[in-house]
Amino acid sequence: MKITRIRLENFMPFYGTVEVEPYTEEEKPLVLVKGENDTGKTSFHTAIKYCLHGVDERSQRDQFINRKAATDGDGVSKVEISFVDDSGDVYTIERGVEFSQVANEDDRSADQFFIRVSDADGNTVVGNDDRRDNYSRFINQFIPENVADFFFFDAEQLEKFEEANDKQVRDAIETVLGIKEIENAVSDLKKREKNYEREYAKIESTVAEVEELQSDLTEILDKKEELEGPNGDGGKIQETKDKISTKRQKLQDIQSELETIEEGDDKRKDLEKVTENLQTVNKDLDDKLTERNTLRRRAGPLMAAVCAGTIQQLYDVEGTTDEADVINDVLGRDHCICGEPLDGDSDHREHLLDRYKELQSSERRKIAGLLDQASEGLNLGVRKELDRYQRLQKDIRQARTRKSDLKDRKETLEQELETIERKHLSDYKDQEEELEAEIEELESEVESYQKRVGELNNKRDSLRKRISSQKEASEEEERYQKLIELTGRCRDAMSDIRGELVDNRRQTVEEHASETFLKLTNRPNYYRGLRITENYELRVLTEESSRSIAEQRPSEGQKQIIAYAFIAGLSKYATRNAPVVVDTPIGRLDPTHKNNLLGYYHNFSDQVMILYQPNELEGSDIDHIAKRTSKHYEINHRDGDQESSQIDEVELSAKMITGDD
């Protein structure tokens, strides 16, 4: 299948009619579509998926109507895709809505939905009045809806393949590789066999024994239906299998939850921050202590000298200029500063006068003055150093308090984290043991049911033989006997074929996916490839181990590469040759992954459409894929109108890409 034409009319940002013809040449399967953010690149991707498989919510159709068109007048919003299948037949799918004019663009809504499939001559293959099943049968010949995401995908959202459960992976592989068609055939044969058996049981016989045997046969068939369901794929057996599947999924969820321990994430961040703050406080405290100790060594002796009057003792000088001034002032009074009258004791006044004269000598006054100046200057310096010392002491006390608080907070967080992890692990172990016990019990139930079905089959076969031995059996009975026998043999043969095909195709996809992964990964010497287990679990192989993707915990870019490799394996051996459409192709890839992927894109399909932003592909990247590229388109706003986009075919050149960068 190759898309030959895509036509958009009033769809999302594409006002009016926009048309592209992305048909590819042999050996040149790539089609590039360049578009900046908010121009319509993702809308173009959405249009392709919408046209082929529709949408789940009808309200989405309202949002697909172009805003400008809705306010201009009544009209149509639709997407048309023409394609040629592997047999050379051409079909066109047309899907859209009719709408009425609105005054406010936010009020736009679809009046009437329509879908039509026509052939190359314009004849209707599927009409708007046909049942939905008719269209599903048509499109499933080319791209079944349940595997569309493996062919039309956004590379930045490939992690959903990692999150897919085993059943999703199995369904995807079996659908893409045609195994589902065999399963459908087996189911149809079971249904037909049941119908034949019931018709056979209804046929009247003139022999009483035959009637009794038919009643027994009907009873056995009812019991089988209770266990297997009306079509052989339901009943108690399937209900129990569904319960097992649900509990297995719950067990996987518990294991995934344990890996994250979400409750402890915030506390870990707090612990990291507290640890960093504690290191900062320790460093600041060490710096303050060093500075204080240095100040002690330098200024300590000086402060001690001042406090002890050492300087005056060394010079052995008594008195200061201030003392002489005080004595002179006292001599001019009647009383001493102690309160005693000066004339009461003649020796007292004489003693003060002699002391004043002694202090007034020129040499002593000079020494005293110098001593006062030195003392004053020395005391000033000491006070400054003392102030600085006191500030340091205060800072040190505060730092020690902060350090103590941070250490207490750190110990508390560590204890809380230990408690959370220990409790979470304990809860997980309890739930794991409980689920494993429940699964074991349910599997035992399934085994007993299947054993019972085997016993009923033996009784059924025995009754059939007895009934067939009756000479009075009618021609109708004989015909149904043959039909029942034939459908049973065909069903068994198809079941055997399916079993062999599943193992063969699974291994084939696994081999190609592994080979592709080793070509694309930036660590080919570390990884050994990929494995798809018998339970359809994707595992990553290294020299040391085989782990699930969740256990391996690769980078986001490596997850993309794993998903690409898995898709490549499916595409390689798909029974349907479908196009691949990739939005945001590079995503989170590093240069090595990017270069490897660009060199491999042409292997995915005969038609690979790559929708990229200008900064994803550089000039050298274009040179890398130019020889594999048939068409190059660019999405831009039309004449500067932000509400209207257009798609034009442009020349593919490294110079043009470089210019955009």
C-alpha cells in the first residue's frame, strides 16, 4: 500500500483546499515534510490517522473544523486519502463533516458526519449508509486499527510501547503478521461446529434410543458451552484467564510502583538540600574559627598588656597631664576633692603644691603627654580588634546552632526515608505473595476446567459414534455428521498451524528487531540485542543479563531506539505493506542515535513520511538521506495569516536547511 494523494479541506489550520502527492519512487521511499511549531505539522499527521480510522469522541470532529471557514459560511471539513494497494487497485477514502456558519469560532460544530470509499472508477465500495463493520473489514485489509500506532506515530511518545502489556504486544505482533486472521478462522470454525452440533441434535429420529442420545449430546454441549462459551473462546475458562491477566497486570503495577517510591522523592530532595546546606555551614564555621584564632594570636597579648597597665610599668612614669590639671584646680579651692578642708592640715596643701611643681617639669610633662597619646591610640586599636573578635564569636555561635539544627534535620529525614522504604517493601512483599497465590489458584481452576472439557469431548465423541451407528439415521443427520467432522479437523489443523506460525514469526521478529537495535544503538558493544519471550514480553539483552525495559532503565533516547527496532521487526515481516508516518522523528536522540536512525529510515517501509521541525535536521542530515528521498514538502502560514496554513513542494537541499537554521 502506498499513499498517492492527500487532500485537506478546511481541516484544522488548513483553510480552503490543500493537496500533496507523496508517491515515492523505487529505492527512494522517504518523503520529508518540514514545519515549524504551530504551522500544522502535527495536524497533518492527525489528518492521516483520522481519515483512515476516525476518532473515538465525536466532539473531536468539531475541533477539526477550520476556524476561519466556520465564520465565513456553511461548508465542509474533510480529509481525502488515495492509495494503491499491492495488487495495483486504487481506492480513495473520504471522511469529514458538514458544518453551518457561526459568529464565534469557538461555537463551531459538526452538523453531519460522512465517510465514503470509492474505487478508481468512482464506484462506491463503502457508503455512508453502510454499517461500521463494512468499513472495518475494508480498512483491516491494509492497516487494522489496533496496529495503526505502529505505523503512524509521534517519536516523542514511543514510551507507550515500553508501557504496553504483554497482551498488547502479542495482539500487535499477531495482527501485523497475519496470525489474527488464522485465529479468526479458528474461531469461525468453532462457531460453525457448534451450530452444526446443535442442528444435528435437533434432528428427530424414529428410534427412541437416538432421541435419548441426542438429549445427552445436547446436555454435554450445554456444559461445554458453559465452560468454553458459545464460540469456544469464552465461558468460565476465559473468565478465569481474564482474572489471571488482571492479577498479573496488578502485580506488574506493584513492581513498577516499587521502582519509583514516589512518597520518598520529596524527602530525598530535602535531604540533598539539607546536606548541601550543612556542608556550606561547616565551611563557613571553619573559616570563622580560623579567623578568630588568628585574631587571638595577634591581638591577645596587646589586650592583656592594656588591661594590666603594663605600658606604665615599663616606662615607670607617674602622673599625666590630666593629673597636673586636676591638682591646679584643687589648689584654687577651699576643700579637697575628698571633702577635707585644705587649710585644716598645712602639710596637705604643701604636699599638693610640691606634686604640682614636679608634674610641671618640662621633661616629665613631655613624657606624660606622649604616654597619654600612645595609650589613647593603643586603646582605640584594641577596641576595634575587640569589636571584631566579638562579632566573630557571635557568628561562630550562630553557625554552631545552624549546624546542630541541620544535623538534626538530616538525621530525621534519613530515618523517615528508611521507614518509608522498609514499609513500602514490606507491603509489596505481602501483596506479591498474595497475588502469586491467587494466580496459582486460578491457574489450577483453568487446568481443571480444561480437563473437564476433555472429558466432555470424549463423551460427545462416544455419543456421536453411537448415534451414527443407528441404521435409521437420516441423510440430514449424516450430512451434519460430515460437516461436524470436517469443521473439527479443519479447526484442529488451523490451530496447529497457528501454534507453529506464532513461534516462527515471534522468533523472526525478534531476530530482526535485535539486529536493527544493534545497528541503531550508540552502545553496540554493551547490548546484545532484544528478546521477545513466549509470553510476548520485550526484554533487553546485555552481556550480563536479560532484563525487562523497566528493569534495565535505559535513557529516554535509548527507549526510542528500542521502540524503533521493535517497529522495524514488525514492518519487515508484516503481511501488509503499509506506509510509515513519523512525527518529530529525532525526539530526544543524541547525535550517534540520530545519525544511525537517519541511515536506517528507508528500511522501514516502501513509503516513509518524516514530519520534522527545522532544528531536527541539519544540512549534513539532508545530505545523508537525500538519495533515499522522493519528495520534500514545507508547511507555512499562508501570506502571513496565522489562521491559515499551506503545504508546498520545495527543493531538497542542504543549503536550504542551513539557511533556516
